[in-house]
Amino acid sequence: MAETGVFADLVAGDNTFKYYSEGEWKVSSSGKLVPIINPTTRKPQFQVQACTQEEVNKVMESAKIAQKSWAKTPLWKRAELLHKAAAILKDHKKPISEFLVKEIAKASKDAVTEVVRSGDLVSYCAEEGVRLLGEGKFLMSDSFPGNERTKYCLTSKIPLGVVLAIPPFNYPVNLAVSKIAPALIAGNALVLKPPTQGAASALHMVHCFHLAGFPKGVISCITGKGSEIGDFLTMHPNVNCISFTGGDTGIAISKKAGMIPLQMELGGKDACIILEDADLDLAAANIVKGGFSYSGQRCTAVKVVLVMESVADTLVKKVNEKIGKLTVGPPENDCDITPVVTESSADFIEGLVMDAKKKGATFCQEYKRDGNLISPLLIDNVKQDMRIAWEEPFGPVVPVIRISNAEEGIHHCNASNFGLQGCIFTKDINKAMLISDAMETGTVQINSAPARGPDHFPFQGLKDSGIGSQGVTNSINVMTKVKSTVINLPTPSYTMG
Ligand SMILES: NC(=O)C1=CN([C@@H]2O[C@H](COP(=O)(O)OP(=O)(O)OC[C@H]3O[C@@H](n4cnc5c(N)ncnc54)[C@H](OP(=O)(O)O)[C@@H]3O)[C@@H](O)[C@H]2O)C=CC1
Ligand SMILES: O=C(O)[C@H](O)COP(=O)(O)O
């Protein structure tokens, strides 16, 4: 593993890494380490520091101080540093991706893609920030009834202060930089709490920002179990904004957080509605890609297929043919289906599968599990009383519900407590638009599986799927607020024509 060379500073011992505070790599005074279990071997692979509350306080204090001078750093210089970090990150895609393979069992080629995509996101954000934050608004008072032109209002976007970023395990690098880059370009300081599974990759990514030369305290990284230090972090008085991606934890955080802006991207039960006129080959390919990439551990995975009864047999056959070609095995071998992240996650998935079996669903493949490795499974004839109709497996299992009209599909989608994305397969764009408008989700894809990317697209969930919107531009907006200065003139002044 990449323990030497450019990453030597963050190594605290054999497969053990430091946390990042005040521009330095440090060992926690707690003397405690948090193990990261390799999902494939189910044995401890790495260890990170279990940071203490005092260490969190120190990070927050230095972030607060550093932010003041960072906000006064010219925008072009902030962008320059981000471009530099992006380049360093991409240069080190190989070692960082190796950590992703070992700690979250992401297939090698997908792990490399995640790091490259992250570098691109950071650069794009630097560019977008320069344009977006370099502009303000100029309003004149006489457009509002009863006013003369005596007031000129100048607005600009200013940073919030300290942004706390908490990403989930499935994209520990990409979903971290999607919070870090917009926060930094906007002049905020950023404190990262990476997911425990994914912390080693995230720490190595943070080191790329260190190598780029960000001033001390502008970016920091606290490690430890969310269940132990999470509340202390999210309720810390120095935090001025929380950007969180993950599961129901986000709902709890939003109830506890103070009066600060929240950006929450939570779970999903993305529905895939297939109409009679759909291109079934295209639909089948997207169900397999959407439902099974990274073993279904994506918030945007296809999590329920709602297909018209008249084409259901043909569609299921086509999907099964493709599932039969998926490779199942370790991430090192670039298999399509790799072990799910934890044993408890595999147990949860198995619970959903067994419930469907007990209630009479049709299994298109035999259910197979070896440790955390679950073989891909399509479950047909799923009924409303089955848990898998409503809950997200976050694993390689896709339920199929047969419907007799589009309204049934829309109804099922909208009855969910989630509302992240959804998709429709049809050749009739007029029908697609009507269904899209009726679906209560943040995004609807027409003739493609749900997806967050490209990373500059808006990405948001309704209902329990989130608060606010992500995507490069929206994240910069969430992490800034508007400041106005009004020039009051003693007499009205009109520009001569
Ligand atoms: N909408 C979206 O964009 C996405 C949504 N998700 C959803 O996330 C879930 C799976 O991801 P997973 O990582 O397991 O999600 P979790 O909600 O369990 O964890 C997400 C992050 O929160 C941290 N955390 C845990 N407890 C607390 C706490 N009390 N306070 C603050 N932070 C805490 C975790 O740290 P630690 O690891 O140390 O526990 C981790 O960094 C699924 O439900 C999925 O749908 C996932 C990806 C994207
Ligand atoms: O966490 C997730 O699952 C992602 O936000 C989904 O991203 P993707 O659609 O680009 O895989």
C-alpha cells in the first residue's frame, strides 16, 4: 500500500493513519484506534485515530481563525490552489484507488474512476466559483412601486464560516470533494469527518490538498466513529453549515443541528417505470447497470422496477440474460459484483430477501451468499406487502413489481417516504413528461437509469431523501449567503438616455 513516499507524513504505524489538524498530521491523544474491516476478507485492514472532543475543539478553533484570512485570499488564488490539489489527486489516482479497493471493496477500475472524477470535480468547481462568485447584482429602487431611484443595492455572495462535511462510505473521495471544493472556493474553512469505511482513502485525498499548500486550518480531517463523535461535531458551536450524505442519520442530524444551513443527501428508493412501448433492450441494460453497479450500493441505484404486465416477461428475460454475464468476486479482480461493505449490511439485505421469499416472490436466480459477497438477484412478482417493495437494500438485489397502468407505477413511486430520483422508459416523450411531472422525486431520468453525475448537474431529494440541492453550482450557493450594501442618494438620479 501507499505508505511511503509522498504519503509518509500521514502514516502512524503499520496500516495506521493520523488525522489532520492545523495543517499537520497528528496521532490522537486518546491512544485509541478505530479499525477498518476489509469487506472482502472480513479482517482488519487499516486503523485510524479515534479523535477526542478536545481535538475536535482544536480543529474547530483553528478552522474559525483560518477562515478569516482565507476569505480575504483573492478568489483567483483560491481557485489556483484547488486546481493544484485536483492535479495532485489525479496524479495519485493509483495509490488512492488501492485504498478504496481494500476498505470499501470497490472494483479497481471504478475506484480509479472515482478519484479521476473527483479531481475533475475540484477543477470544475474552481472554474465555476471564479465565474459565480466574481459576479454580484446591482438593483435600483425605482422598480418597486412607490420608490424613486434613490437607492442602489449591491449584492455579493459571502462565505458562511466553517463547513462540516460528512460523506458516506460508498464514495468516500468523490462525495468528500463534492463538499470540500465548493466550501473552499467560496472562502469557507472545511472540517471533514470521513466515513469509517473509506477513512483511509479520504485521508490520502486530504493529503493532496495539504501538498497543494492550503494554509493551515483551512482544511482539516477528524476521524472516529460517527456514533461516538458525530453529535459533538454536528452540534459544535463553530459549525456554520453541515453538508451530509448518508442514511437516516441525516434526519437525526437535521433535528439536532442549530440554525445553520443544511445540505442533506439521504437514502432513495429510485423507481424505474417501464411502459409498453419502451425499448426493452435499453431498459434491461439500464436496470442491470443502474441496479447492480457497485453491487447496488449507490443512493441512485434502481431500487424497484415497475413494469407493465404486457412486457414484463420479455423484460425479465432480457435482464436475466445480462445478470448471467455479471462477474462475481473480489474487487481486486475488477468483478462486477463485489462484497457489500459490512457483514451487518449483508445481513440486512438477506433479511429483505428472506421476507420476499416467505411471502411468495419469484426468485429469478438462486440466492447465494458467501460472507459479504451476495450474488446478483432479480426478484419478480414482488407485492406491496413485501419489505423489499419499500426498503432500500443497498445491495445487489432488484425487485420487480408488475403494473397494469402507468398510474400504478406513479402511485408506488409517490407512496415511498423517499424521493431521490426515478426513471421512465418509453418512446413517447409526451407521456414521459407527464409521468415525470407526476413523480415526487428530485430528478427523473427519461430513458436512462438514475445517476448523480455529471457532477455539475443539480442533485436533490424530496421528502426523506434530503434537504437542499447538490451539484457544483448549487453547492457553492448553499455554502454562501448574500450580503447587500445599499447606497442611499439624497435625490433621485436617472441615467440619461
Ligand atoms: N442521497 C445520496 O446522495 C446518498 C445517500 N446514501 C445513503 O446512505 C446510506 C449508506 O451510507 P452509510 O455511509 O452507511 O450512511 P450512514 O448514514 O450510516 O453514514 C454516513 C456518514 O455519517 C457518519 N455518522 C454516523 N453517525 C453519525 C452521527 N451520529 N453524527 C454524525 N455523523 C454520523 C458516518 O460515520 P461512520 O462511518 O464513522 O459511522 C458516515 O461518515 C444509505 O441509506 C444510502 O441510501 C449514500 C450515498 C449517497
Ligand atoms: O452516493 C451515491 O450513491 C451517489 O451520490 C450516486 O452517484 P452516481 O449516481 O454518480 O453513482
